[in-house]
Amino acid sequence: MRNKKSIFILSALLIVALGAGIYYAVTIYRMNLIPSMSFEEMMDYTTKNNERAIITVGIIDGEDTGITVYGENSSILPIDEFEYEIGSITKTITSSLLCKAVSEKKAELSDPINEFIDLPQKDHYPDFRRLVTHTSGYKEYYLDRQMVVNFFNRRNAFYGISTDELYTKIGKISLADKVYPFEYSSFGISVVGGALAEIYASDSTTVMQDFIESDLKLENTRISDGNGNMEGYWNWMPDDAYIPAGAVVSTIDDMMKYMQLHMSEALPYLSLGHEIHAQVHATTEKYEKMGIRIDAAGLGWMIDTQNNIIWHNGGTDNFNSYMAFDKEKQIGVVILSNLAPDYRIPATVMGAKLIRTLQE
């Protein structure tokens, strides 16, 4: 009887292992196909038989602009002001506000954060330049009890982590005074947001919303309150410290306007963010295969120096997004999707393919 039980368990484990092996093989096979696919083929595959898919694509090509909304099986839907979470593209708004602060002489990129935030005495705190180029040494995030609670409550991982808690954590982290290897850091950009709130004597939500409305003049872009005309938004509290790293909701019209502001330099201080502030050489083999390069970092922006592309992407549980532009050729792409980042082909891969196609 014991032998039969052992054989049954072994058989079950073999079936699981075989299933995992097949899944892995299929995944690798599909990944190998992606580089040879056109943008249209990627869109067809991503929206195939998905009745809830709403992927909005905006293109600027010189004087020409266009918006297309794709639904199930790449069907063309009427253009509407769908409200998407833009995830980490929020970071570029935070870094754009930093560019404004520098232009107003309220801060310098070389200023350490403890000049603005009341922190314990230490030999070193990172400066703005290292924070927004992700070379400060801060990790992507630091796991704490609230994140565990959020996981079990199926909430946004960063929900309920206050600014005071962020400041306490900053004070406990010791970093050397050096340029660290590139490590994408939502924590670091949240620290920048906290410092900007201190500079402008308010909280991050108020400061960012005022910048969005008064300076960027985006009428349908806002700090998320968990509501909108789509489904699956993250919840936030007004004082959440990670708001500057990923809490903005926007529409395709506003994101096209925002991209045009950067491409045209209608706000001259935005050009500071497009300059190379760190050589990071963070292009992995997988990224390169998908046409994605991170050769250098601007202020909050990733820079593909080989193809002259400035870009950023974003992802939350139920949305993913991509924005990229070539200032020299005046070509830009925005993709906003209401699908999870790990669903089939993400906006970043489709967007990288699309902008390269337009460049050629």
C-alpha cells in the first residue's frame, strides 16, 4: 500500500514538473517569436478573444497626430477619454517638477535630500541627481509590515505607507557617498517627491496636482482616488509616500499633450530632464532582444542612446503603459492599456516596436 502511495505521489510530481516544463518551453517559444512580429501582429495577439481589452495608442509623427483605440481582436473602437493608471510614468511628472524647482533656484541637482527633509545626522544622504537616475543605492522598495497587510488584503502594495514612515526609513538606511550601479527605485523617487513637497511647503498630493493643472495644464490627469471609468484601480490614501512614484491616472489626450510638452520644450526647463545625467548600461540581453534599451538615465527618463529614444513605462495590477519620443525626428508614441503588465505582450514591447518602425 505504501509503495502504491509513493508511486502515486511520484507520478503527480512528474506530471507537475512536466506541466511546468511545457509551460516554460511554450513561454520561451513565444518570447523568441516576439522580436520578429510587427506592431499589428503584437496587437492582434494581445487582444485576441479578450472582450475587456481596451488599448489606446497615440502617435505623433512630425505635424501629424493620431489616436486609435483597439478592442477585442484588434477591433477599432470609438475614441473616448478612458482613464488609465499610468503607473511609473508618474515618475517623469515628479522629475519634471524637480526640473521646475531647479529652474526656480529652489534646488540644485547636487543638493542632498537632508537639506530639505528633517533627517537624523549622517555622513551621507543621496542627492537629487542620484535619486532620479536610480544610482543612489536605494532599493526598488523596502518590505515592511504594511506591505504584507496589503498583500493579504489584495491592495496596492504601497497603500497606507505614510510620509512620516518614509522619512523614518530613510533615516535608518546607510549609503556610501558614491554612484551606485543602476537599480530602479520607486523608493528613491518617492524620496524626491517628499523633498519637493517640503520645498513647496505642502504635501505630495497637493504639490503634484497643482503642477499637473497649473504648469502642465492637463485637465484630465490626477492623483488617483481609486475611481474612474475603467475597472481595477489601485487605492491610495492622501498622505501615501509612494504617490510620486506611481499614483497618476490620465487619458490619451492628456498624455499626448504631456509628451508634446517634452518634445517641443514649450516649458524650457523640461529639457534638463532629457539630458544624460548617468551612464547606466542597464540593457539586458532580454531587453535588447525585445528592442528595449537603457543605456543612460535622464532625470526620471530612460535613454536609448543607440536609437535616440527617451522613454518610460508603467504598470499596476490591471494597467500598463509606455511613452517614448525622438526629439530630433519629432516622433512620439503613447500606449495605454487596461491589461496587466504580464498579460501576453505588454505596452512596452509593443511601443518599442512601434516607435522604431516610425523612425525607419
